[in-house]
Amino acid sequence: MTLPMVVPAAGLPARVRIHEVGARDGLQNEKSAVPTEVKAEFVRRLADAGLTTIEATSFVHPKWVPQLADAEALFPLVRELPVDLPVLVPNQRGLDRALALGARRVAVFASATESFAKANLNRTVEESLAVFDPVVRHARDAGAHVRGYVSMCFGDPWEGAVPVPQVVRVCKALMDMGCQELSLGDTIGVATPGHVDALLTALDAEGVHADVVGVHFHDTYGQALANTLAALRQGVTTVDASAGGLGGCPYAKSATGNLATEDLVWMLQGLGIDTGVDLGRLVATSVWMAEQLGRPSPSRTVRALSHQEQ
């Protein structure tokens, strides 16, 4: 296939690393649990498609996210794959479980707002940061790479607009405690490109530069690709995406699916930006996963390319 036509644009990176979240963020919002072997096969197929960072699961208490209760069973099935397999850890207990299974990349998940911190973590923002501090330190001491997620960076379903300095403060706190990478979450999908520019500019002014920042956009209002392009123009080279556009957030009912990895790859290919991803294999993987879930993929690119092949 000769499309999309490659037409590079000035001011963009030569390569983007896609942080694939479909197997974790994508599946955690399913109404019923996906069988462990299906999850493992999903991760294998994503790796085969060329994705090099695939978020595998979350070591949270099963009561809170029952869809990921099989973390101990799943991780050994995929840990030998030649890719990075980050996992989420909510506390020291989750970190211990992950490290015991050989996890080398972990993530903690904070909130920029009090309302979401209460809903998601049952703590205030400050209390949650206090919990993460020793977790990050212990993870680093164990030689693990640590990512810090920040939810509600652009808007909150309870509080509305989130002031940029409020987000910067939480991001700075995570970096100061030892996180090596941040992911800025547009959890309910309300960001617009100017807002993305403003937040990244404010972070840069505080010493949190684009080379340690990833962006995590939801497509609730159809803005995810526009926001991604704004971030790339600011120097960001890590973009979170979910194969097939799977996912949402169980604690924010207005959160719809993540940016679809296929839609992202289509745009990046057209811009001449290298991702290392085989789009055909990725589409086939998402079609397969949609069959396992019993519904079509919401990704526009998956629908377009899979329709052409029929």
C-alpha cells in the first residue's frame, strides 16, 4: 500500500516511541475479565508488530481493578519477550509483587486534582505523593526504571478546568522523588492544542523538559491527534496509545477510549516519523482482539484498513 503519502513537516522529531497501553489501560475497563492467555497473546502480537514498550498489567489489589487480578499469572507468560514491559504499582506491596516476578519497569499513578485522587486512590494529592515517595526510592534502589503518571492534567469531571501551575507542582514532586519519566494524562479527553503548549512550556520553565515527558490523550472530543501533534512540536518523543483505541478509566465515567495506536501510526507515517511499527500487523492484532471482545474496534484506521482487506 502506497498510502499514506509521506510528506514531512518541519519542527518534528525523526522518531517517536509509542508507549502501548492497550493490554493494561485498554483492558482494565472491560465489563468482564479477559482470559489470561488471551491477554498474553495480545502482548505477544503487539510485540510482533514492532511495539517496543508494552504496558503489561497492574499490580493493584483485585478489589479495585478485578479485570487485572491475574497480574501474577500473566507477567511470567510474557516477561521473556524482547521488549520493555512496564507495570503499574500503587504502593510498596504492589512494587514487591512486581519485582518478585522480575519486572524492571514500573509506574506510579498520581492525580493533579483532589477529587480524582480521592476517587482513584482514596487519598489527598499530598497523601498519595507521600505514599509514592518510598515506592519510587525502593524501585530505583532495585534497579527498576520508574514512570510517573499524572491524571487529570487538563480537566477534571468534578472540578472542571485544572490550573497549569497545579499540574506542574505534582509533576515536579514526582520528578524530585526520583521518577525518570512522566506521562501527562488527559484522562477525560478535554485538552486542546493550545492547552498542551501551555502545560509543556510551563513544565520546561520548571526544569521538566520534553525529553522526560510522554503524553497520554483520550479522544473524547476528537482532539487526541491534534494534541499529540502539538506535543511533538514541543519536542515530546514518547506518546501513549492503545491498540484498537481500547480503554477508558473506571474511576472517571466521562473518560472514553485512548488514542488508537493505529491512528497515531498512520499520522506519524504520513509525517515521515519512524516508529518501528508494522501497521498491517498492528491492525491485524486489533482486529483479532476485537473478535475476542465481541465488538468492532473503535479505531478509524483499523476500520478503514480492515474494510479494504475484506
